[in-house]
Amino acid sequence: MPSPYPVNYNALQIHATKRKGDLTMTVSYTFGKALADASSNSDNLEDPFNRSFNYGPTSFDLRQILVTTHTWRLPFFRRAHSLPRHILRAWELSGITRWQTGRHFTPVGNTSIGTRRADYTGGAIELPGGERGNVRWFNTEAFKPAPDDRRGTAGIGMIEGPGRYSWDLTLRKKLPITEKVNVQLQADFFNAFNQVLPGGLEVNISSNNRGSLSTVGPGRNIQFGFKLTF
């Protein structure tokens, strides 16, 4: 059943554009918070009649997002007349860089009546940078399974998962064949610098893999394109 409570979203958004010569850049920054008692209509709420128990950061709540785009018309060999230099000139490099903080997760634990919200026992949840890794992302000692006779004390979205940082680049060139016929060559580099993109986080503190990162996003992916217009 759809939740009667809408998402409470507040954000600061900044956008800037700069053009200088052959370079065009944009920068967009968002600092926001999305709170609700459910992230979607398909959420299986532990206590559907208690809004305060379920209220907290949504699964799509990303507190900070920074996105930059750029397009650079490469200035090399512009006055070239020989065929090799003609091929090397008039290339365009564009791309998107994205940095974002992590998603929020709710700790759970196994009990005799099913998987339920875990208890928060106190202490720091986030580990120092030198201790945090793929095997142990958060302090698992801060949680334990709740007893059967009451609900867990951990809050919604208490655990912040890993953020992401990636570059996507495109290199393209148009080759005029005749007045009406043009060829475009293009190479796309997704996650160009092969950054590790961590994904799922095991937040069931009854699991042997609790606190570990379970998935990663795709690595570098390169594709080439050829387009003929006439």
C-alpha cells in the first residue's frame, strides 16, 4: 500500500558554467537530505503503523553530489595541410566526472521470529579511514540482534556506505568527405581510470560477512563508434 507520507527533501544546489576559448565547463553541486518512512511502495516495513519507527534517510539519499562536465576542442594541427596532420586535427575531448557520498543502510539481525532491525549498543559506527576496507566497512561491534519481545533500537540509515568517484571520457572527430557527406569517429571510455566502484554492503550483523562490501560496479569499459551522415 502506498505510504501516505511524502518524501521530505531539502537541498542546496549550485550550478556554474564557464566558457573560455576552446574549453567549456560546468560544475553542479548538491548538498541535500531525503527523509521518509519508506523509500518506495515495495518496502516491507517492520512496523507499518509506526511512522516514527520507520522515518529516516531513504535508500536514495545521497548527501553530497558533485558533477563536472567539460568539452575541449583540441587546438593542435589546426592549420595542417598534409594528410597525417589533417587526421590529427579537429578532435574534441569531452567528459563527465562524478563524486558522491554513500547511500544509507539500516542494520538488521536474525531472531527466532525473523530478520528484524538490530539493536544499537553505542559507540562510533564509522571506522577511521585506516581501518575501513572491503572486509570491514563499519564498526560491527556497535550492533547486536534485538530480542524477540521488542523492536531494535538502531535507527533508519545509521550506516553510511562507500561513496563513488568516476570519470567518463569521449574523444570524437568529424571528417568531411564531401559537402554533404561526413564521417564521425568516436571513442568512449566509461570509468576511464578504472576506479573501484563499491556497491552492496552486508548490514545483517548475524552474517559471517557482516560489514563487508559485497559487490563492485563495472570497471573500465571502452567502445568505439563510426557514424556516416549524408
